[in-house]
Amino acid sequence: MFKGVATALITPFNSKGVDYDAFARLIEFQIESGIDALVVLGTTGEPATMTSAEKTEVIKFAINQINHRVPVIVGTGSYNTVTAIESSIEAEKLGADMLLVVTPYYNKCTQAGLIQHFASIAESVSIPIMVYNVPGRTGVNIEPSTVKALAMIPNIVSLKEASGNISQFIELQSMSMTADFEVYSGDDAIILPVMALGSAGLISVASNVIPAVMVDIVHSCMDGDYDHARDLYFKYHNFIKTLFVETNPIPVKFVASRLGYGENILRLPLTPLSESGSAKMLDVMIDVNLI
């Protein structure tokens, strides 16, 4: 579907709901900065606090605004397999190029349950699926042997690996998968070592606000220019790390609001960045000349 960087887009809110003007500006900023793909309604987009009608409208708006300039990946995961299937079918009908399907959360299913869950979703649609492993949020890790089994399903074509476990990434990359199955990083902070291990790219939070930088780092790695990638990585590493000083997307929404991409509004139970977090974030924004 793509190689390089896909931004896990925030969803700008205002007092009336979704701020579509800010959303359009953010999308244009991404495309002008050379982003390779865009993710709508991923974790960073706060879909858990949105109504079904809002999610449908956000998908429609994003697909129309992007207008085939880059691939559109839509998050459709749920802890309820039936709900995930319904959301996936709708996203395909609305024009999504790919689905991002997170591990079922809260239920803490077995590895066998994971295989059946993802297989059922894959059977319901014809577009490609990226499985999303983020055990820090879901409470369940997709084990490498399970990934290998999922890779045998024709339209499950990739994995967003966000466990933060380098050893697990090494194991995944060393396994014999189907030829067209790709593993992407879901963790900005470790992108340089993960690219060196053979990642196909990055699903990024930081690229909401520094898309050109993240594209430069990842594409430099893809081109074998690790000296340039390392210089950029070290320059921005503290900024990227501070983007997770509190739960994502709290800090990145703070930064985006400072750059003019919507108000600093989150929906409960998420709350705006704390006073101490805001001070840290402003310091690192100054360090990298964002303000």
C-alpha cells in the first residue's frame, strides 16, 4: 500500500463538534510536506469518544479532501468483532484504501481468538488490512507466531507493531512471512533502529506537527543514508519523546493548536495537557524552532 510515513491524524474538535476547517488545513499540510499515507480514526484521532455518525462524516470528509493524492487508511477496530466488521464494511464502501484494525481490547482474548477475530474481519471486506498491535493500550500482545498465521490470510498484508519491544520486532523481521507482508513501526521514538531492522515505514504521531522531518528521517533510512537520518533523529528525539509526556494524543493536540491546526480540545475522559506538561512541551518546541 505504501512505504514511508503515514500520519495517524488527530481529529480537531471545537465547541460544536469536529472542526472540519482545521481538519482540511491539517490534511493539506500533510500532503504538502510529502507524507506517504494518512490514517483516519486511529488511536490519535480519538474515535473512542466519537459517535458513529461523526466517524462516518470524518471518513467521508477525509477521503474527499485527500482525493486520491495519498492512500487513506481508516481505523475500524473494536473489542466486538461484529462491530469491527460493520465498521470495516462501511469504511470500504466509503472509499478507504486500507483498514487499520487494532487488537480487541478489554476482553483479553487468546491468540486463537485473535486469529478468528482478524480472519472474520478480513473475510468481510476486499481491501487490505493492517493489523495493529499495541499491548500497552489493549492488554493483549499479538505474538509473532500469531502474526505469521495472520499473514497467510490474503488481504491481511501488514502489521503496525507498537509494542515498543525491539526484541519482538527482530523476531518478526527474522520470520519467514509471505513475500508481500510488511511490518511497520507504530512508535516514533524508536524509528531509527527499527528502520535499520527492515521496517517498511512508520505510522507516526509526531508527523501531525513535523511531517517533513519524519518523512526525511524515514526516507533517508530507506535510501541508506543513515548518517543524515541519525542527525535528524538526535535533533528531534527529545521533542518526539516529550510528545508522549502524557497520554497520546494529549501533547500532540497541544502542539497542533499552537501551530494553528484547531483548538486544544479533547473529549473526556482525556483532558488537556497539564501545566507542567505544557511547560515541557513549549521548551522542546522552542528547541526545534517550532515557535
